[in-house]
Amino acid sequence: MTILSNDSKTDPNKILPMTYMWAREHYKDGVANNWTPEEISMQKDVEQWKSPDVLSDIEKRMILWNLGFFSTAESLTANNIVLTVYKHVTNPEARQYLLRQAYEEAVHTDTFIYCCDTLGLDPEYIYNMYETIPSIKEKDDYVVGLTKSIMDPNFELRTDEDIKIFLQDVVGYYVIMEGIFFYAGFAMMLALKRQNKMVGIGEQFEYIMRDESIHLAFGCDLINTIKEENKGIWTSDVQKNITDLIIQAVDHEKKYAFDACPNGLLGINPEQFCEYVEYIADRRLERIGLDKVYGTDNPFPWMSQSVDLSKEKNFFETRVTEYQTAGSLDWD
Ligand code: FE
Ligand code: MN
């Protein structure tokens, strides 16, 4: 029995006994993080948003850029889980996690509805930003482009080449979209929160980041399991291709960071957001067994504390070596 649909012995209805305990752990961690946006008061945010002298125009623009990016990126991610990943990942405990993740994406979508409603933003403007703002459109187009061939209704997993196409979809959404394209935005919104600005939205971004760190951990475990079970696909060409895709993603994310926050925030410059993107890209590469590219130090150590605050394990910056000793990469 294997995790993907290319194995006819996998019965999606028999969840016990389990093969992939990591999928079960991610499910339980997701449930332990349960939250809804309405639990977080937006009253102070609304006052600050409407006050003429709390937020600068640059800060307001940065908030709008991030709301614009995330409002539609969450739906793109949710659709990919339901329409693509769920179809080909037939192992039942992995599917149980995917159902949980799909629900969390609905909560994230709801968060941006709540932000638009409470701040009185124009939904036409916010929900069109993924088409009208080039630095946002380029990120979304990049991920959608990587995952196009899998959307063919006749696509099925039969050969190693098919599995390579599926792997690129999983890398595109889990590693690049959720693992890289979300993180400059997380850093910007949490940097603002550290200055006591828009703390309600900041807290919602913290909760989302906590969820996303688990989505990313699941995605990396999925990738590593597919590699392990299909040894023929992890060729040097595939490894180079994935590394190149991540390098290009980092370039898109740096461009976005400069566009969303050209002058930085109090005590932070846009170059530091770029360093942070390089730092997290290295962590993602290591998590899927590839060499790091940048060797950049983390300019924002407080970012990992934002996830640790939840008392949950900090998945998203854990190095692969530490991760392996936790037994999560043990398939025997
Ligand atoms: Fe999400
Ligand atoms: Mn997600």
C-alpha cells in the first residue's frame, strides 16, 4: 500500500490500521489549533484604520496589498486541495488531514471576508487585486502555471512521469504558495502588530501562520513519502528543476515584498523582508532533502516566536535534522 492512487491496493475507506502516523499527527495538531476569525476583536483595528494619524499611507498600502494577495490565494489553495491533491492522494489518513486542511482554508477565506467587512473595504477592489496588481498576479500566475497540466481531466497517475507532474503540483502549492509566498506577508503584518498597529488583523495572521506551518509540514512529509515510495522519480534533473522553481519563487516574493512595502516599517527595511524570504526558502529546501541555496541568517527571530506562542511545535523553521530525530521521516 502506498500514499498515491497509482497503487490499487490502497483502500480509501479503511483508515485503520494506519500507515502514515505523521498524517494523523498533523490532523491532531490542526484540531488543537482550532480558531475562528470572529473570536478576535477588530474594534481597535477599525479605529486605527479610520484615524488620520495612526497609520501612514505606506502602511495602509501594505495592509491592502496583503489582504489583496491572501484573500484570493487562500481560495486557490483550497481549490487545489479539493480538485487535485485529494483525487490522487488515496491513503485514508492523508485524506483525513486534507479534509481538515480544506476546512482551515475555509476559515482563512472567512478571515478575509471578516477583515473586509469590519474595515469597510471595497470587495471589488480587494478581490480583483490578484488581477490588477502585477506583483500579486505574478505570484498567482506562477503557481497556477506550475500546476496546469494536472488540471487536465484525463490526468491520472500511472507512470513515473505522471508522478513527477503531481510532485510539481505539491511543490507548487505546499512549498511555494504556502511555504514561500505567504511568508513576506506574514512578516509584514506581524512586524506591524509588534508596533501595536492593527493588532486584531495581526493576531488573525498569527493564527493563519500557525495553520500554514502545519500545512507546509504535511506537504513536506507528503513529498518525502512520494520520493521514498517512488525512488525512480527523484532524479538529479528533478532535484535541479525543483531547486530552480524555488529560486524563481524567491525572486517573485522579493519583488512582491518591495512592491507591498517599499520603505519598510519602523526599524525594518525591505531588504530584510528579502533576507527573510531567502532564509525560509533554505529551510523549505532542506525539509524536502535538497541543498540550501542562500545561507542567509534569519533577520526576524521573533517570527518563529509568533508560532511558538501557541505552545504548538514550531514546524515551519525546524531544520530537517531535528525533524528526523522526531521520527517523522521514519518509514520503516
Ligand atoms: Fe490558508
Ligand atoms: Mn494553507
